Amino acid sequence: MYCVCKSDANPVAMQKAIDYACGKGADCTQITSSGPCFQPSSVVAHCSYACNSYYQKNAGMGATCDFMGVATLTGADPSAGSCKYPASAR
């Protein structure tokens, strides 16, 4: 399962989710301007990558995929091109 942000979620709430996930150990180097997941450069895409990275690293310790209601679990792999979403902790 992958943790992705809802496309209709509030952009401010999504940015808060990005800040939280990145501050708590998510691999956010992938969504920097030189990272493979920077494009598409949208808050929902960056939110999805950051939240999924955090979720995969912390689900074993009880983390959920909610992020104040902006994220949800999906079975569909959101990876595209050179941007690969982790499907498990690594």
C-alpha cells in the first residue's frame, strides 16, 4: 500500500503534512529541485512523496496514513518515470 495525498485536499494542510513528514525523517531529498520526484512540481505530488516516505518508514511503529485528513492509502503505485515511490521501509 502507498500513502498519497488527496488531490482535493487543502494546499496549506498539504504543505503542513510535507513539513511534518520531512521533519520526522521522510526522504525529502527526492522532491528537492534536483531530485527525481521534483516534477511534477505541485504540492499534491510533493505531499504524496513525503507522506509515503514517512509512512513506509514508520508504519511498523504504528504510523497511520492520514496527516490531518489530507492523505489516504492506495494500492496503485504512484511512481512515474525516474520517480520511484518506496513500497516498504528502507
